[in-house]
Amino acid sequence: MKQFGGRAIFIDRSDINTDEIIPARYLTEISKKALQPHLLEDLRLEDGSFDPASEQLRQAQVLVTRANFGCGSSREHAVWALEVNDINVVIAESFARIFRQNMFNCGILAVELAPADIERLFAMNGDITIDVDLENGKIIATGPDETVRCDFDLNPFDRELVAAGGWLNYADQHY
């Protein structure tokens, strides 16, 4: 079974759209690898706290954000940009419906948490590592000073889909 978790990066904004995840000017690329250096390059936060060229983003496997992540168009390129950058989990209050399903189809875990749990994660300080127990629906966020545990729900089919590594692997195993 695919493992989920790793170093986390926090992006404190709701409504991050697919054009901010991967700008439309790169949609003509013919390989996922070509998308890699452009992940989140057009994302701007009002307080200037996010740098898309940061080492923290390059080392992250988990992205934690606010509500409505992946809104905008339904293109798969945005999910592919996460995938090729080794982001295997995105944690948010909510996701755009089609984007969320595209994540599962590509074997990336979309974890929806209550706003209070998101606040607890954002309140953590220092380098944070998040481990995911997919089978039991739990995340464990560990920082230098504290550990935060949260439960999440995932329907059985989506759990199987991401555990298999995405739709193609799932189909190979079941059909």
C-alpha cells in the first residue's frame, strides 16, 4: 500500500485555484516533469509569506491550506503538478469537487478537516511532519514542541483508490 505523509508546508489562504497551482501558460507541456518547476509560481499571499521558489516547498510532501482548494477549472494538470513535486497529501477544510476526485485518481490523498482542526495545525510552530494512518482515518502532525492528532473520514472507494496509487493502478488490480 502507498504511504502518505512527510514534511508539511502551510499556505494560509482559501480559494487557491488551479491557475495558481499551475499557471495556464504551461498547459501545452507534454510531460508531467515539465510542470515540476512551475508549481504554485503565480500564488501570491497578501502578507508575502509564501515563496514558490522556497526550499520548504521543494522538500514538502504534505500541503496544508484553508477552504476550497483546487477551485477553478477542472484540468488535471494542477494535480499532476502536485504529483510530480512529490506532494502526496493535501489537507484542507474543503476541496473543489472535481479537483478532489482528480487527486484520488492520481493517488494523492485529499484530507478534509474541520476548521477547528485546521486552526490547530496552523497554530503549530517549526518544522512539521505529518503522518497519515489511511486505514484508520488519522493524521498525526509532529513539531518540535507538540503533536496534534486529527481524525478524518474517507469513503471506502476513495480509500482503496489512493491506497492503490490512483485509478490506473486500481483498475489494473481489479479489472
